Amino acid sequence: MPTTLPRATIRTQVTIPLRLADGYATTARAFTFDGLVDGREHLALGFGSSARSPMRHDTGRPTLVRLHSECLTGDVLGSERCDCGPQLREAVGRLDRAGGYLLYLRQEGRGIGLYAKIDAYALQDAGLDTYEANLALGYPADGRDYTVAAQMLRALGEERVRLLSNNPDKAAQLERLGLTVCERVPTGVHRSPTNARYLAAKAHRGAHLLDLDLGHRPA
Ligand SMILES: [Zn+2]
């Protein structure tokens, strides 16, 4: 029985020309919302056909969607303690080619916040893995909640999506919230010497479907 999803509406939409750190340039349509249940300022970015004609209700292929949880250290600073920066870069490129939405969700550090994430890094330096560190600090191993993502997709008119993700929990949460995930499209594995332990923890503890022998697949 799907959870009843409170309705959100589009508040403002604007076009933003993007130039990423590696010089990749494109244009996205940015959407803000009213009515998101956690009151935070989450952003949707539409690429390709989703930028040109948002709110279309055609019967074509379900729209490709990536749910990206904010990671200031990885997204902005290029931290190599995690794979968020390369994941974000891959998603923008693939969405730009295929058309679709990137939902930029303000749940830093799997929902525990920036300072707590840095606290968890300190514990990881003492030997705990990323999930153990969260638990040691009194937080859930993964506190991310995708209710707002489901609200945003519904406000954008996207009830049926293809989800760009290696994380089955994202698809399961969206399905519980009443959306249809027609397909889960795997992302690349962005491994480096400094994030190898983090990725191994994601694969073994977080049930992410990562094939760590594959290395990075070009997007
Ligand atoms: Zn990160």
C-alpha cells in the first residue's frame, strides 16, 4: 500500500547555463518547489528534453532521473574520500544526452549533516567504516529519505521514471511512495585509492550493487 504523498508544486523555474569543473558546458532548467515535507531547499535540474518542455505528459519512454544527495566536500571541493563528485559529473553528462532530471537533495552526509559527516570521517580515520561511524555517533547508518524526491517528481509530472542508480533502496522508497520505477539504470564505479574503502563499505554494508572489479566505466 503506497504511502500517501503530500502534494508539492513548482515554485519557480529558470534556465541556468552550466560549466563544470572540467569545462563541460550545458544548459539546465532549475526548478524550486513549494510544499516539500522537510522544508529544505531541494533543487531539480532538467536536462535535454526535460529542460525544453517540462511538464510534458507524453507516452514515450519514462524519463531518466538521478537522485543526488548533497555532498559539499565531494561535489564542490572534489574530495576523494567519496565518489560523489564523479557520480554527479557522470549523471549530468548522461542526463544531458538522454534528457531527464537531476534531483539535488539537501541531505548532506547521508542525512546527518556536514559537521556530523566530518565527525564520522574522524572516526573512519580511527578505523571504523562509513556505516559504523554513523552508528557510533548515534545516527542511522543511512538516514536518507526520498519522500521529497517523490514529491518533486510528481510536481514535475513524472510518475514513471527510469532511475540512474546502483542503490536498490532509492527505487524501493520511490515505489513505496507511489511512483513507478520502470528500470534501474546502473551508474559507473568511480574508484580511486582514497575512496576504495568507502566504496567497499557501500557495496558490502549498504547493499549497493557495485561491481568493484569493473573499475570506472566511461559514462
Ligand atoms: Zn560524498
